[in-house]
Amino acid sequence: MSRPTEVIIDLAAIRQNYRLASKLAQPGKAIAVVKANAYGHGIVEVAKALCDDTEMFAVASLDEAKMLRQQGIKQDILLLEGCFDRAEYAEVAALNCQTVIHNSEQLNAICTGSLPRAIVTWLKIDTGMHRLGIQPEQFWDFYQQLQGSAQVSDVRLISHFSCADELDNDFTQQQLAIVEEILQQPGAAVLQAKCSLANSAAMLAWPQSIRQWNRPGIMLYGISPFIQAHPLADKLQQAMTLRSKVIALRSINKGEMVGYANHWQATRPSMIATVAAGYGDGYPRHAKSGTPVLINNRRARLVGRVSMDMLCVDVSELDNVKLGDEVTLWGSGLAVAEVATWADTIPYELVTRMPTRAIKRYI
Ligand SMILES: *Cc1c(COP(=O)(O)O)cnc(C)c1O
């Protein structure tokens, strides 16, 4: 038997989740966000799985866009952070991609460049997140310069929410009001149909933010952006499973310790199962003792520090645990979000940082 640790990616689940996003986006569209290697799920496989359904993908870099083009992806591709230097615009045009413009350097670079063809630009407004984007007051000046540029074939409006996952925080409403104010100015009617605001959380919880173009990311992978239960988000199907097997079993006495630094001590005689998965496989080292783990689909608890290649589970309350038994670190029956909470992080981080050692199998 080779090392039994694997990451299973359910492409049918991703397709299903995309369909839910598309439905929420109606009458607009859902841009499939596949940055960061499709949140660790494999950008090429995910894009191929979605290319019959989606008209557009979004990525964070030209390298990601190139990879999609090399694999024959013909859909529109949007660069969410825009270009990082002037030389990239010609490549964006040659690859037939679209780009965000979020500052005056990017505006100047595109307007003074000489591109093989005009490109679609998305003018990004900072409506309160204060991460990327021009100030709302600068909008018309930037808009007119882009409209007047021969390098630009169309100008659209994009903004991003900082708190859409907080269901009772009306900051999303305030951000929306800033966009609405721009759109109500004379001459802006045409922009109504060229707007993109919502990420997954906004699509699920703030339907008033849905526009012609929407940008679901995390929901495509079947992960809820919310901490609490949510009727729509709870319909998503988690696409990634991290699993392994039990490779050792031992009984220890009350008072004996488990793992590095003797971090966990048995308060009763205990049966400890050792599992071939650790932080070298993407399991978070910060997961605390008590984090749920499924052994043969039954819940048990992580004990002691997570090692690079292994972790230990207290299986005292499960009958008949044997060497070779199936272990689910996250997957069906155990949301990656639950594990993330035990590790003081968010599920986005856990799936996105899966290491290359974690061998992926697509179903
Ligand atoms: C990553 C990203 C998204 C997708 O966000 P999710 O929370 O994963 O849905 C949308 N828009 C922008 C600008 C992003 O950077």
C-alpha cells in the first residue's frame, strides 16, 4: 500500500454549486472565480469542468490567465487586481483578457500604451473596504479617460464588499449606496448593465447587490462564507475531501501523553489512532485537541499537536477501529469550515494553501 493520503475533488459538486450561483445571479451572470489555483482545487480541472456553463472566469494574475488559455479555455477572463506593470497590457490584449483598473498608474499605462487590440476594462471603486480602487469622486474623470482611449473597448464598474459575510452588518448597504449614487448621475444609465459588485456572501445574503456580473468564489467550492447556518449556503456541496487511513493504534494509560511537546495528556485509559495526514498534507497545525475527525464516518477527536505527516485521534469511544480504517479530515459529514474554526482560521485559507504533496484525485 502506498501512503494513503489523498485529496478528492468532486467536479460534479462544483458544477452544481455553479448552477446555484447562476440561478442567484439571474438575470445577470456568474463569473467563476478561479484565482489561487481555484482555491486549491486545481485551476485547469475546475475551469474545464465549468467551461460549458460559464461565460467568464476571474483570476488574480496574468500567469493564471495564460495557463487557462494554454489549456484551450476560450471564455472571457478578468484580472481582478489588474496589471502589475505596464508591459502586461499588451499580453492582456493578446490573450484576449479583461482587466481591472484601480489606480492612476494603471490608467496612464493603458491610455498611453499601444495594444494589439482594445480591451475591456473594469474601473474599480473603493466603496469602503480601502484595499483597492479609486475614490468615488474620481469615477467620472477616470471613466471619461478610459472611454476616450483607443486602447479601451468598453468600461465597466466593479467594487468589492468588506463585510458581506456579516448578516447583520449594514456596511454592505452603505457600500451599495455609494455605487447607487454614481449610477444615478446623468449619463450613468448605461453603466447599470455593466456593473459587478457581489462575491459569494453578497450573492447569498444581499440579493439587492446582484448586478449584471457577479463574482462567486468560495461558494463554487461548496464552502459557506458564513459562520452561522444559512438556508442557501447550506445547500452547497463541499467539493474537497481530505482523507487518509489509520496506520497505527495503541492503548495508553491515564496520565500518559501524546505527540510533540507532550501536549495532550490522557485523563483516562485511551485508545489512540495514528493517521497518515499532517500539516505537510495541508491539515492545519494549529488545529486544537478536540477538533473533529471522522473515522469510518464516525466522529472522534484530534489529540496532541499535529505533526508534518501524522496526527493522532482519541478513538476510545469508537468500537472496532482497525489499521487501514478510512479517515476523513474534511469532506462529506465534516465541513472544512468546522475544522477551520478549531484552527482559528477560515476555510478559504485551508483549501487555498493545499501543498503540492497532497495528491489530487478528480471524480
Ligand atoms: C476573491 C474575490 C472574489 C470571490 O470572493 P468569494 O468570497 O470567494 O466569493 C470576488 N471578487 C474579488 C475582487 C475577489 O478578489
